[in-house]
Amino acid sequence: MQSLSKSQRLTLLRILLSAVLLILAGLLPPVWHPFVLYLIPYALIGWDILWKAVRNILHGQVFDENFLMALATVGAFFTGEYAEAVFVMLFYQVGELFQDYAVGKSRKSIAALMDIRPDVAHLEQTDGSLAETDPEDVAVGSVIVVKPGERVPLDGMVMEGASSLDTAALTGESVPRDVAVGDNVFSGCINQTGLLRLQVTKPYGESTVARVLELVENASEKKSRSEQFITRFARYYTPVVVLAAAALFAIPSLLLWLLPAASLPAFLAGTTWTGWLHRALVFLVISCPCALVISVPLSFFGGIGGAGKCGILIKGGNYLEALAKADTVIFDKTGTLTEGVFSVTAVHPEGDFDPKTLLEYAALAESWSDHPISQSLKAACDKSLDPARVTETEEIAGMGVRATVDGRHIAVGNSRLMERERVMAVPCELPGTLVHVTVEGFYAGHIVISDRPKADAATAIAGLQRAGVKRVVMLTGDTKEVAGAMASALHIQEYHAELLPADKVAWTERILAESQGKVVFVGDGINDAPVLTRADIGIAMGAMGADAAIEAADVVLMDDRPTKIVTAMTIARKTVTIVRENIWFALGVKALVLVLGALNLASMWAAVFADVGVAVIAILNAMRALHVKKEH
């Protein structure tokens, strides 16, 4: 009872009271006419259905489940089937209560995901004081303070402090994320330990939390093909069955009235017009499309909600359904399968040069640059670098730099720079970008810089293959050598390297033409946006991905883990299986009982099961889509 809303508790009370009155009407001696005895519980349990039916008719919405139930039960009442009329309405209300509870539970699951919008931001004033401000009114560049236990209101960079962040609402992961000065923090996370001063990097409308809320709120607007089919089906199905029920009553009754008893067909012999009316009423109760109309959208709603709890945002039921049919997955490399952060993976000196000295010279020569390779060289040095040791620098476009470090002439760059310096560069068998170094005109060695694969990338590829994905392809703008090494490490059989954005689109077009199922593209960069849009399903990395990629994608992974693609496909396939089970079960049972009802072999009790019973079973099955096994 505690989990029921006020209206649900009131409905449950009406159901229990009506059930007691129904039992008493059947057991007590008939003080009044049975019509009056059974009318009391019927009015108590069915007045709202009757009122909805009348109101909808006045508004031009005739053929719905309220009209069917009202017509069937009122008809049963006036043919003397009092107990059946009350019980049908009673059981129907039980089904409606169950449906309302199931939908409410699904909405609570979505609401729990969406309960990540902070109400206020603590904006730092010029005098150092704090003012509570609506996050939407905070400008980019402002400084906000987030206290322990508070939710981060806006995306920002840590200026002061260190803490652990609970990111479960965004990523579905229970492991806290540690942040310190210089780290980026996403809105919607909960600050667990220390006080943080953040410089706001995005306005509220472009922040992570706002983007998540927008994606979830709009998901229900994009219906799957199954949902669209059910909507169209119900629009035509209900008037057809009402006309069929009318014909089932009118035609035999007309024949009974017009033809003499001796010339009646065999199926009319011994029947009466009230018997045919009862058959028509049974037919109406059976035909109510509640199970389909309720369970199919509820299944997709549950699937989207279950995925959301895992940090997977699916923008609509249509994408969930398409994902279930995917047989080809195309990956971008950098930032998708790899961490997207270049780092020094090997230092190979020549002659008597010390590895640390070689790395230090290269980092000092590149110390003025913000290029990712320069950053990786500086990050790899154990000690801080003194820029005063560098007296001269010269950039050579497309090749590298020349500098004077500690009075010695240093050249740092690619093989073309070595050719210019008239030095023979030594090749390396390791994959990655080679940074060659000369000291006073002599070859001192090279440094290997590469992008590491994500920790779960290989697991994701293996999981996709186990899940029945027939083709996994990697597309990258990197060199063939680097792409080949990464593909080999991740056990990807097909890859295409040295591609421009237009080349990626062309390859995706070719794969789409060759594939029999749906094609998924997974990317994170701005250059991936055209391919994300062109593929059947575009999946973007949400935490580190570019805004353009997230906007273009149909599915967003909030924690950038490739294994979540396998989770998303598992959820999609489970949801679609549940939808198919419900459609075939509901149509099968209804078809069988409709035929039996027309032949007078099904009673009103069978009709109740075919309507409310099937709906309850379908709703129970649909609720399975909400339960997703979360990874840890």
C-alpha cells in the first residue's frame, strides 16, 4: 500500500468494497430484485468507466476500451447477467490498477535518472561571498563553489580543491571518480568529500545535465515501428470489432424474426435474440485491445529506462528497435577504442645517450608548444623543466623544431626533419608516432608516442562477436601501421586507415549497401558527426565526446566505455523479444477466444480473461524490460 499513490489506493478500496458487495449479493436472500442488489457494486466500481465513455462519445472519440466495457457490461445487465456484468467491470478495474502501477513504476525509474538537475548554484561574488543563483543564470567563466554532498550544477574546471565524485546518475557506475585542480567536472555528479571551486566552462543549456534531461524527455516522442503499428492497428481494429459484434447480434436476430422456425438454418435452431446479444457482448469484451495498446509502449519505455540506469541514453524506441537488428558495428579509433590521450610508450637512445637525458632534451625543445605530442613529452619527464635552459627555438612546419638547450643544438621531429638534418633515422618496430632527436648533429635516438586502447576495448569487441555481430570494422585517419597494430591488439579483422571525414562516410555507405541488418557507427569527434548521422544507429561517447557528435548520435554512452555497446544491444534485443511475445500472445489468445465466443463456446468469464487477464500477463512481461543487470 505504501508504494501506491492516493488515487491508486482509492481504486483499490473501491475494488475490495465492490468485491464484498458482489459476494453478498450472491449469498444473501433476495431482499430486493437482483437488478438492484447487483447495481450497487456495479455503480461503485464502474461509474468512472461509464462517465469516461459518455465524455469521449461527446468529444467524438467513440471507439475506445471505455466504450467497449460500458457497452458490454450494460448490455449484460439488461439481459439478466448481473453477476457477470459486475465481475467484468471489477476485473477490468483490477487490470487498470495494475497497468497504472506498472506505468508509474516505469516513470519513477525514468524520474530517478532525471533527478539530477540541481536547484541552485553557489556563485562566488567579487568580495568572496557566495550567492545562491539559478544555474541557468550563471555565465561561462564565473566561479562556483560546490560543497560536499551537493550536486554539481554546471560543467566546469577545478580551480581549487580535490574530491571524489559520485557519477552513478550519469554513467550508472558505482565507483567514484577522483578530481583535482585542472580536471573537468560534469554537472549532475554528486560531490562526496572535499570543497570544490569550479570555473564554469559551459552555460546551463549546453551542460551535461541539461543535455541528458533533453535526451530522456524527447525519447518517448520517437516511436518504434512496433509502437506505430499498434497505434494504427487500434485505430482501425476497434471500430471493426464493434461492427462485427453488431452484425453478430443483428443478423441472426433479424433471421429469427423474419424466418419461420421450420426454415431456420441449423446454427439458429433453438437460439433466441437474447442469446445472440450475449454472444455479441462477450465478443466485445474479448476484442478490447488493452493488452497491445498498453504493453508495447510500456516495454519500450521500460527498455529506455533500464538503459538509462546503466548510463546509456537511447533517444527513442525506434533506435532501440533498430539496435536489436544490428549485425555490423563500425568504430572510430581515437577516443572511441583508445583513450584519445597520447603518451610516451618507449624511449630508444642510440650510442651512449641516456634515455632520461634524451627525453628531457626533446621535452625542453618542445616546451613552448601546446601540441598533443609536445604535451606528452613534457608529461613523461620525471622532473620539472626549466624554460630558461632553452635559448633559441625554430619551428619547421610539418617536420618539427630546432632549439638550443644547455648550449647544445637539438633537433626534434619526424623522419623528414632527419633527412633535412642529413641524419639517418633508425626505424622502430613498435606502433605509434616516432619523434627522432639529434644532438649537435648526431642521431641521439627516438621516442615512441602512442594512444593506448581503452581498458575494456578488447572485451567490447569480443562481447559483440559473442552477441552475434557478424562484422566489426575500424575506420581511422591514422597511419596504416598504427591502425594495424591497434586492430591486431583488439582482434579486429577489418580496418581502413588514413581516412579523411569524407572517406569515412564513403566507407560507411559501402558497408551499409553490403549489410543485410542494421549498421552501427561508434564515434566521439566532430569529424564523426556526418557518419553518426548517416549510419542506421549512431552511438556517441558522451563524457568526453564532442557536442556535435552527441547531437548527431541516436545513442549516447555517458561513461565512454565501449562495453556499454554490448549492454545496449542486450537491452534492445530483450525489449524487442518482450514486445514480440506480447503481440503474438495477445493476438493469439484473442483470436482463439473470439472464434469460441462467436460459436457460443466462450462465456463472459473467458472473455474477461481474454481482455484483462491477457493485459495483466502482458504488462507483467513488459515490466521485465526495466530490469537490467548492471556491470560493475
